[in-house]
Amino acid sequence: MQIPASVARAIVDPKAYAENGPLDEAFAWLRAHAPLARIETPGYNPFWAVTRHADIREIERRSDQFLAGVRPTLVVNAPTEADIMAKGTLVRPITQMDDPDHAAYRALTQGWFVPQNLRKLEGRIREIARGFIDGMAARGGECDFARDVAFLYPLRVIMEILGVPAEDEPRMLKLTQELFGNNDPEFSRSGTPEEDMQVKRGNETVLEFIAYFGKVTEARRAHPTDDLSSVIANGTVHGAPLPKIEAMGYYVVAAAAGHDTTSNATSGGMWALCENPGQFARLKADPSLIPAFVEEIVRWTTPVKHFMRTAAQDVEYNGQAIAKGDWLMLCYHSGNRDEAVFENPFTFDIERKTRHIGYGFGPHVCLGQHLARLELRIFWEELLPRLESVELAGTPRRTEANFVCGPKSVPIRYRMT
């Protein structure tokens, strides 16, 4: 089937992800007419767009047939992909690994992120949440919730887990925004729309992460502590210490994705409540709905928009002949709007019995999903009893990015006790 050019372009265009309207229309068209569609758009090598919830889950489940470590795991233009394939990457995080490496490297820190271990952090996370909520109250009834609160609360949590001192948090936030917002003029180092320059500046950001966490590794090897950085610095995989490219990949994912995704969900949740005052009133009246609310804001915002997979062999899937080496885009944003799974998917519903894929699925499901849920639950448990009213005080804006993105500005007006 011929895919309309506007549809093909929208699903790779960072600006489309900042607007949602054209993007939602493009994904709705694909789900209805070509749920496994071969996409050809100028500047990019062809790839398959996987847009239905069930198909995304199935391909994630078949991690031996659809691989993460062959071609890039993020959609990039053809020259950038050629450069990556020729030169490799500066870091190799677990998101770019297949078994047996993926299972071995994931096991290194998995114990840190299981619910029973996270319980010991709950008191401190609650203390951090209260601190930011007190700061919100002190602002006199108006703030940019994204910039003043949501960006900073999960950052503080993950930096404490990593053992990064508070004075370095602004630097970590800046590097994260440069890494994930590389296409956004407000966050990019490049200051140019040209992707080759964006890639160059993105590599500079990664190198800065590497320089920082290289020193952290040296310090933790000399003097181990009980933080996550010590686990990475002193861990072994396959009987040997982590090679630098893998260790730095671990740090970058933990330091960047470990807070930015939860920041997007937090700010997106506030935006949704402002636009749905009835839902806000319902949540205030019944705090037992907070866990379901947390799941709905992850579905609603879907901070991680896609990952790419590569076919390990020729395979027929849903009547389509996928060749060995073909690239597939798992469109999580689309899957979380799938009409076959979600009743009224474009309605924000805090009582939804959700089955979202906001944290992925299968062997590559987000390692930090339980921490993210804990942070979100605690924050809203602490905020809602004190938040008497809230409304938008301006027009919210999203980051221009097609990988990890969400609200970058949510101006609000509110009354608190």
C-alpha cells in the first residue's frame, strides 16, 4: 500500500511530536490502513512502522528475531546511520544489546530496581517530593510546573541514587536536555537544523557525560560506597570488569533516561489535570485512584516514543515479508492510542484499567519502571492533599524530539495549603 507522504514524514519529524495533532492523525491512519507499513521518506533508509499495541508487544517479545544491537536503536537519517554503522557508537547501553549480553548486563543492576529494594528508598523520595512541593507553595500561586518542579524532582532522586552531588545536578539536567532535545532549538548545542551538525553536537554531549562519569568510576573503584555508581564501577560481566564503552552506556542511561522520562510524565500529568478539571476533582475526592492515575499519565504522555529493531532473519509477519536486516520502528505513542485496546483512547481517564506499553514490553521492558512508578505515586500523594485548585496560566509546549520527549513548559496558576 502506498503510504501518504505526510504520514511517512510525520512519524520521523521531531516537530510533529511537539504538536501531537498531526502525529496522532498519522498514526491513526496507519493503524487503520497499514498497521505494519513500509515507510519511505526522503533522507531516511526504508523501515517498517509497527503501530498497533499487539504487534509492538509481540515483536518486543520475539527479541531473538528482532534485534536491538545491529542497526541504530533510534531512527536517524541515512547519512547518520551510515556513519554509525561505519564508526560505531561512543557508548553501548543495555538498550542497544541483545542476549546473552543484554541479560548479563541487565542483571548487574536489576536488584537495585526491584520493588522490595526500592521500599528502603521510599522515605527519602517522599522527603525530596515534599521539598519541591514546599518550593511550589512558596512561589505564590504561579510557576512553570515543568521547569520549576517536574524537571527537578526526578533528577534529584536519580542523582542521589547514583551518588552525584547536588551541585552537579544543573549540569546533568543540561546534558540530558541536549541529549534528548537535540532537535529542539531551545536545548540543542548545535543551534542549527542540519542533522549532521546536531549529531556532532550530540556526540560532544555524550563525551561530556563520559568525562564526568569516568572520574566517578575512578573514585568509586578507589573508595566504593553503597550507591548505584559503585555497582557499575566495580561490577563484572562474563567474569570481567565492564569495558569502558558499556560502563559509560550504563551511566548515561541511568543519569539521563533515569529522570527525563519521569519528568515528562509528571509535567504531562499536571497538564492533563488542568485540562480535565473533573478528573482533578475526582482524584482529590478519592486518593485511592492515584496508582491508576499514574498509569494513565504514562500512557497519555508516553515519554519514550519509539525504539528500532532489526530483523535477524527473513520472516513473514502479518502478511508482510520482512527481510533479514530490515529496520522496524516500534511506535509506542501509537500503541498507547490503539482503539483496539483502549476505549476512547484520546480521552484522559484516571480510572482506566490500562494495559499501556509506556515502559516497553518483554526482555527490554524499562529497568527503572518500578522506581518511576514509585516516584510518581509519592509525588501525587504528597501534592494532591495540598493542591486546592489549579489551571493553566499560559500555553504549554512540548520538546521537539522523536525519541524521548514531553512538556518543556507547563505554566500554571494554583492555590495550595
